Amino acid sequence: MSGMTAVGVSALTAFVARGEASNRVFQEMMDALPVSIYTTDAEGRLTYFNPAAVKLSGRVPQLGSDHWCVTWKIFLPDGTPLPHDQCPMAIALKGGEVPTGIECIAERPDGSRFWFTPCPAVLRDTEGRIIGGINLLVDITDRKNAEIQAQEQFRAIVETTPECVKVVAPDGTLLFMNSPGLTMIGAASAQEVTGRNVYDLIAPEDRDRFREFNESICLGEKASLEFDIVGLQGTRCHMETHAAPLRHIDGTIVQLAITRNITDRKQAERTALLLGAIVDSSDDAIISKDLTGVITSWNKSAERLFGYTADEAIGRTVANLLIPEDRQDEEPDILARLQRDERVDHFETVRRRKDGTLFDISLTISPVKNAQGTIIGASKIARDISDRKRAEAELLASEARFRQLADSMPQIVWTARPDGYLDYYNERWYEFTGFARGTYGDASWEGILHPDDVLKCRETWYDAVQSGQPYNIQYRFWNRQEGGWRWFMGRALPVRNSEGTIVKWFGCCTDFDDQKRVEDDLRRVNLDLEQFAFSASHDLQEPLRGIKLYSELLTNMYGERLDSQALEFLSYMRGGATRLEMLVRDLLSYTQVTKFEKSVEDSDAAEAVTLALANLAGIVEESGAQITTGPLPTLKVHGTHLQQLFQNLIGNAIKYRSPDRTPVVRVTSERQDGGWIFAVSDNGIGIAPEYRENIFGLFKRLHNSDEYSGTGIGLAICKRIVDRYQGRIWVESEPGRGSTFQFTLPF
Amino acid sequence: MIVEDNPGDVFVIRAALQKASVDAELSFVKDGEQAIKFFDEADADNGAPCPALVLLDINLPRKQGGEVLQYMRGTRRCGQALVIAVSSSDTAMDREKMRGLGANCYFHKPSTYAEFLKLGELVKELLSR
């Protein structure tokens, strides 16, 4: 009777109830029906049952005594026992409303169970009193088993999938959620959440979106959504859901969704983006390739460095694209090393750009492994080192140039590190010393020095190294060719970088032995000369004095007895003696010019002029000379020297005056680069051009003593003084008009 | 006492002293050694005379004037005599040196007669003190 509906069955029982129960035709019909039927009296005692009922129940009931289900154990679908007086037939006989569609489980005497739906109806007499009942039992076991199995399968699927499976009502009520889903939202059991609103579990900022989403699903659409949940514990997770409409039992459409936690996936995506950004923004070219050398990734800097775009490069092999012909064997070698899990570190080589140009490059290549640890390719970082290589080459070239220069110089040339350690000597050194190449540092030079000079040299050198001041020394080297010591001059200067730190010392040793000996001789000779001149002039003065005195006495005491000629002779004698005296004094002065050895303090030129004029007082007055001075400075020249200069020059200016006019002398000074320039100008007789040089020579006179007195040493003394201070002295003159003597002195 | 080796200078000194009317006995010694001998003798013989004033030339043969002065200042009897150092040199160094050795005065020998006569005045003045 599977095709029969409940209504249909009720109609049949109703029909049968209206007919006569004892009608044999009907009884035969009922006996033949494959559906279980039985009838009862008003108390529920069985009055008839058909063979199908026997089959179903598993026993033959006893008419008249057995109640309808008396032998059966009946259970409700949920497994709780159903008392007999509450089963549908009992309720119907008591006059209650006939329940329909109830599903029960019955247990046979042999313990087997079956599902059935009872369809009871009551029999009434003409007065409407209940006189009995009739019940039809529909065996729904198969259907029920299928149902249960389907449910079990569903539950199994739903519970074993790792995704969340849920059913949500249009208003957001959670109708069902599987265990994985419960875990995702932080619920310990289904009770906690079933019946609650899912919107509460969703992150506040996504609630409106989810609500819209839910509503459109429940209107019949299929869709997917990404959203965040906060769950029961407040743990935020990123979710991706795929939902479809589902027709619920009561006819409404609800949302059935499979939702997965994509938090990790999202994190991985973010990390991948970050790494991608890092790779792309790196200044170094970053390239990846597989184990056959095919390029699999190519960052921006790689585009810049090689000239190929990512599209042009990916898919091509490194060997084909980048490596020049003469270096093709590098790639197999690199790949082999990668296979062995070896890194290639800062490998310097040459690669080729898209435009064909070659350039120097430094490569660092590391193997790339998959999750299992198998090497699947390589990552390569490439850096353009052309600039560095060029700088290195230039440095080598410049060092080579330096060596070439150093070896061609006649001096010994050496260099040292900033700490004073000597690290290079040129060829001259090795030629002179005969030392072996390769030794450096202090030990390498001390062996050649005079023992007395070693300590001084070391001290002076390391003083210079520390202070950074230029190094200057004189010392003796052993001359192995001829034996003996030779004087050398050592000099060194520091070389600084752009920050001012010393990076190297450059030094030079020059053989100045010959000069030194000459200098020493000269110094000694000069000293001797000075001493000689001093004592000579001293000794000469004595007899001179005698001559002068006695010729004077002679004139005074015997003058009357002498004739005019004798007197004349005497005057010549006295004149000669006087001249000689002046000469000796001037000579002494001349030799004394270089006498002052100690350092010079400042002296006032104006004061020197005043002193000089005081000494010249006699001839100034006699000649009526007018002497004017401009502003005169103080300078580092001995006062005596200044005085002598002015005294000689002003004296000359007055002495060599023109007979036609009053002598006018002007003394001026002017500041120049490096020193002062003084001028003494006069309006005297002047000097002819051809004599302007040699008037500064010793004893050079342009006039004889009749015309102008003088020793001829005055200007020589001036020149000697000026020379001592590394100055110059010269004259500009116009014969008949006057002369200007000029000289320079240091500040 | 005049310690002077140059006869020319001796003459002029004598003339200068005369001109200035220096009233004293003059004795002349020609070199430093003789001078020292004189002082030694004076020390030995208490009756020997000591000079009131010594005109001492610096530049002497055998023993220099400076040595003589130094020696003299050390002698017992004549050590306190007045001394005028006389020299053709006019350097500050020499003046200092003689002063340091005990000279009372320094006279630079001039080359004119007139100047030389001043020596006489100087002697007279010193003796009168």
C-alpha cells in the first residue's frame, strides 16, 4: 500500500467501517490486502485481524483477549516507550481526535523492530456510539531505514568535512552548525549557539554586508563572500563562505553555507605581497631560475641592469640571454653547485646586456627548496660592479705610474702607512743600500743609518707621524760603494683624504753630502774671516791712531818751523791716516753684518732713521739738507742694521748733492706681498746707467777722494745687510736730477 | 803708574798729565809681567811704594791688562789703588769686562791730541777725590 496516502487509507477504513464487518466478501478482500488491518470492539479487544497483520507483528493474536498492541512493545521515534493506552488506536477509541501521520517503532517477540504508521478509525452505531475501531498499519520500515541512512550519511559528511557547514534562517538565526564550524566560532557545543543570531558572531564592520548576503541567498541566489568573524571568544578570523538556498521543512528558504577559515591563507597572501614588494624595490637585480637554467622571475632592477623586461626574460635561459660566449661553461658549473646545495658567494664575472655591451658583475646565488626540502631552482642577486672595477683598475694604474716615476727619480723615494710603518722603497734605495727587497718597517731603514742618528731619526719620524706635521731631518747613511758616511736630507709629507685623515706618507731622501761639506766649510771660513777681520781691524786701529796723533802734534808743535810744502806733506799724511781709519772701521762694520745669530725682534724703522740722522748731524747742518720721512713700519730686522742702512743711504744722498740746489732727501716705505719696500730718494747728482750694478761692490767708487770723500764700502755694507734678510737693493737714477735707492726687507 | 807698551802713547800720556798739572811721581812699566812683578815686590817689602793711581792699557804684551788688574786687586798692599783702564777699543764688552775686574774708570784712546789731553783732566780729578 506504499502508493496510498494517509487520506486514502482513512477513506478505505471509513468505507469498511460503514459496511458490515461480517460480510464475507469484505473479509476475503481484507484477508487478501497486503496491508495490516485489524478491528477491535469498543474496549479495544481484537475482533479480527488479517494475515498481513500476523506477518507484520510476528505472532498470531488471540481474538477477544489481546488488545490491539498488547503483545507489541511500541516506541516513539526518539526511542522512548509508548504506553499502550496512549497509542493512536486507544486515543481514537476513547473518543479523542484521531491523530494522523504518527511514526512509531514496534518490537516483535523475536526482538526485531519495524517502523509503522497507524491509521485508526472508530466504528459507530446509528446513534453515534463507538462500537469498535479499525486500524490500518502502514509498514514504513524501508522508507524509514532509507531516511535514517540518508541522515546518517549527511551527518557523516557534515561532520567529517573540515569546513564549517551551517544553515541560517533569513533573519540570521542559526539553525544548524557542524563541529568544525563550532570550533571556528569558539563554541564548545551546538547548544551554545543554535537558535542564536549569527550576525552577533560576525565582525561589526562586516555585519551589514553579511545581512545583505544572507537575504539575497534566501531569495534564491547562490553567492560567495569574504568576511571577518569575531566568534564567541572574540578571536578574529578571516572567512570565505559559499552559500546556496535550501528549502527548509516548513517551506521557507534558508541559507546553506560551507565556510572556511582563510586567515592563514590571507596572511600568506600578505606575506607574499610584501616579499614581492621587497624584491621589486631592491636595488640589486634579483632573478630566479629553475634547475635547467630557465628564468622564472625577474625584478625591476634586473630590467634596469640587463635591459630586458620581465616578459622578455622569463622563460629564456640564463645561458642564452645573459652569459657571453666565452663564459658559457660558468652556467653548468653553477647549476652543479646548486644541485649540491652549495651557495655561490660574490662571484665576480662578466655578463652581457640586451644591447650587447659587456659589464662586470658580482653574483650571489642560493638554492631554492620546496616544502619537502628538494632543490627546485635558484635565486640570484646580481650587482653591477663596473664602477668598482674601474676604480680598482685606476688605482693599480696610478700605483704603477707612481712606481715608474719613483724609480726614475735620482732621489731615494719611500712611502709609509699612516702609523709610520715604511712599506715601499724605490729602486734608488735598493741600489744604494744593497738591501734585499721585501723588508719593510723600522728594521728596514735603521741598518743604514749612522748609529748616532738612529735614535734622533726614530723620534723625529714618529713625532711627525703623530702630529701630522711635515718631516724634516738630516742624517748620515753608510755609503757601501766607497765606504764612509754621507749626509742625506730626509723629508716627508702626509697625504690626506677628503676628511682630512692621513692615508699615507710620501718621503724622499736626498744626498746633500757635498753641499753639507761645502756649507760646513763655508761656515767655518766665514767664522774665521770674521774673527780675522775683527782682530785685524782692532789691531790696525792702534798704529793708525799713532800716525794721526803724531802728525797732528808735529803740525801743532813744529808748524812754524816747517815750510808750506812740509805742511802740505803732513796734511796728506794726516788725510791718508784718517781715510785708513774710516776704511778699517767700515771693513769691521762690513764683516759684522752677519754677526747676529739669534732671532730678530721687532725694531722701529722710524727710530733707526732718527739715530742715523743724529750720527749725520754734522753734514746735515753743513749742507742744509732737508730730510722728510713718510710713515715707517716696525719690522723683524735688527735695529743696528736698519740704522746702518739709513745712515749710509741718507749720508750718500747728502754727500752726492748737486752744487746748484739744496739737497732734499725723502725716506718712504710701502707694503708689498712678502715684505716692505723702502726708498731713499734725493735730488743729487745721480748715477750713470752703466754703473748702477757695480756701485754695490766692495771698494767700488765712482769718484776720487778729491771730489767726494768716502770709503766705497758704504753701499757694499747696505747690500750685505739686505742680502742677509733675503731682500734686494737697487737704484733708479737720472744723471743730473737725482737718485732713488730702494731696498726690500721682510715683515 | 803707567802700564803702557806703546812709546807713542806714553809720550802723549805724559804730555796730557803735564798739561793738566798733575802733581805726582810718574813710573812707567812696559808690559804686564813687569807690572805684576812690581806688585809682588811691594807686597814683599813693606817699605816699597804703592801707586795711588794706575793707568792700565788693556792691550799689553805678555800679560794682558785685564789679568794685571785682577792680580793687582788681589795683592795685599796695592790692591786698592785707583785704576783707569785705557784702550784703543771702545766696545761695551771691554768696558764691562774691566769694570767687572775692578777698574774705576775707562778711557778710550782718541786719535786727536785735543781729545787725549782730557785724560789728564780725568787723572787730576780722580786724584783729588
